[in-house]
Amino acid sequence: MSPHIAFCNIEVDINIAICNITKVEIVFTSAATRQWLNLSADVRQRIDAKLVEFARTGQGNVKRLKGRAGARLRVGDWRVVFYIERNTIIVAAVGHRREIYD
């Protein structure tokens, strides 16, 4: 998949900013889907906002995991364990920080 190019802030004879926009897909494993559905609607909404922001901008409270592949996204006391393949974020687990790393 080739990256999409978008022209932003187009004004005649002034500044033209070129933004590289890459579509990133978010996919949940079956285990992560079960965990996701067990969360309250409020928690799901908070995590979803941060996950979409990370997919869109690449920014968020993300750290690589030690001793295993992947990374984690922190949303308060909640964690999203994921890994990235090409333009896809694959969510492997979602849960409270006490339980997510077991």
C-alpha cells in the first residue's frame, strides 16, 4: 500500500504544507476482543480514543515490552498490549495493569 499525500493549509501564494497520511488499521485478536467486551463502556471509550490517536499520530504513552515482542499503550490504570505489522496495529490484550502482564 502506497502512502497517501494530502495538501494542507492551501492558500494562494503563501504556505503549502505537505502532510504524509498513512492509513493504519486496528485489529483485535479473539482474546483481546473478549477482554474488550468485558470492560465498562466508559473504559472502552477512553481506551478507544487513545488507541485511535496513536494510530493516527503515532503519539501516546507507549513503551516497548521487555522480554517479549510488542509494546503497550497506557491509558490510566489500563493497558493495551499490541504489535505492529506493516500498517496494522494488532491488539493482543486489553486489561488492568495488575492483570495484563500475567
